[in-house]
Amino acid sequence: MAHPKSRISKQRKRKRRTHKKAAMPTVAICKKTGEPHLYHRAYWHDGAMYYKGQVVIAAAEEEID
């Protein structure tokens, strides 16, 4: 016996998929630097890397000869 080409209609399938959208990422503001960044991510500010308001990698000092 032959099988139908599509058991779920295109319209029904598309109605179901309309709600699958990417959400906007939540942005946090650092209390120390005031820099906006993504939650649980390290970020650079003035040459130093910060994570949870603390310096992880200090800024490199330039040498003047």
C-alpha cells in the first residue's frame, strides 16, 4: 500500500516552528568598570581581562626606550 507523501501538512508544520526563535542574550553591567558583558563570560576593559568584577589578566605595561 502506498504511503502518503506528507503526513503532517506544511501549514501545520510551519505553525509549530514559528515559536522556535533564538532569545536575546542577557547582558550584565559590571559594578566595578560599568562595562556591559555577557553573563559567565570574561571581558576586556582598558587592556585588562575581568571576570566577576576581578582582574584575571592584568594590562600589559608598555616599555618606552
